[in-house]
Amino acid sequence: MRKDLFTITSRYYTVETTQLPAADGKTIVYLRRRRMPQPEDFVTLQEHRVVEGDRLDNVAAKYLCDPEQFWRLCDSNNAMEPEELTDEVGSSIRITLPEGIPTNSDA
């Protein structure tokens, strides 16, 4: 796996690469499929109630201090499409610790 392909904050950072020999003799390097984490793999810190005009990048900026981390909200809320989380006013978005990080009571 080449760790230099993605930054540590990328959703693809831990995804392994593999190779495919092409008919012309070249080697094609590609990412393996990324496993979608299970919601129970995340510890909820709080919830955000969706209001009119919410955008997931703004929600990520508010709670995670980085709008590009919107994918963490998708993962912890089992959303394949980011807009699923903000489409319905009044719905809740779980704000969680990163996947697999236990709380003190879990350790």
C-alpha cells in the first residue's frame, strides 16, 4: 500500500492498492474497494438537528473543524450520499469520534 497517495485525513488513506497487468504490458495500480464502516463502530458525542439550508460541509466545519471531513459524518450516519443527511429538516446527524476510538469507559 502506498501511503503517499492520500493524506491521513482522507477517507482513502487506509485503503490498499493492488495491481492489474494490462494487455500492453503496463501495470495499472488501483484502489481496492473501501469498506463502509458500521454505525456501531462509532461513539456518539452529540447530535446536530438539521435546519433549513444546512450543508454537510458546514456541519463538518462546525463540529470537526474541517469541511473536507464531511465523509466522516457520512460514515458514522450510514449515508452513501452526503445530501441524505441534510435533506430532511428536523432530522439528526450523529457527531462521533473517528471510527474505532473508544471512550474512557470503553477502554
